[in-house]
Amino acid sequence: MRAAVGDRVVTASGVVGGTVRDGVVTECPHGDGSPPYRVRWSDTGEETLVYPGSDTYVDREGGAAPERAREGRALTWDVRISVVESGGSTTAEAMVMNGPPESLRAVGHARKSPEDPEVPLIGDEIAAARALRRLADRLLDVAEGDVSAAVGHKAHVHG
């Protein structure tokens, strides 16, 4: 792996469901571009010394497609959550906006108990969480179908 100042570094989480982090190389102490690199992370603004592993790739300025293909890839899927409240009931729709599979969506509902005070944020949170959980289940179902098609027999993806 080689990098230069200004290149983007993307690192997947070592934990299932963890966050993908990205940052910019601010210092490359070795003249040949070999690690370690000083990286300013976009999520915190913090600079750290990075010794990249197999879960990291470098997005070179000017694009180095062959190197990227060897090292991995990074994607961004956007999820939009729309929330509607009415009479103590909240409905949320979660939808994948720009990733495969297109138009994947799920709905979650929340209803407050009649004796509870009106706190709309709580209904929003519950309905959105339920929609996201169902969206995750649907995405796993799609992946399971894709794995089954790829291997030629029924497969099961653990969630």
C-alpha cells in the first residue's frame, strides 16, 4: 500500500455493524509512500498515526483504479427516514436512496398509551428504530437470495 499527502484513507470497522471511517493523509514520513501515515479523520477532526491493515484502502488523488481494485472498495448508501405523526400515533418509513437494491423500504409504527404525556420525539425514535430494524431484515433477505443464487443452492445469512 502506498499513499501521499492529500490521499483519502478509508477503514472499515473491525466490529460487525461498526462505522466506516475516512480521513485525509496529512503526513507521509517515508518518501516511498509506505505506512505509517498521519491521518486527519473526517468524523472527529483528530489526527492519528495509522498503520493500515487489510480493512483499509487508499483513494489516491487522480484515481488509481487498479490499486483500489486490489486493496478494496468503499460505498456510501444513504437511508432516508420520513416520519408522520397524528393523534398519538407515529409512522416512519426508512428507504435506501442510492444503493443496491434500489427502492428497498420498510415501515415502523409507534403509538403512545392514552395516559402517557405527549412527547413526539419518543414516538419518532421508536417508529424510526422499528423501520430501520425491518429495513435491515429486508436487506439481509435480499443478501440471502443473492448468496443462494451465487452458490446454486439455498443459503442462510445469519443476522
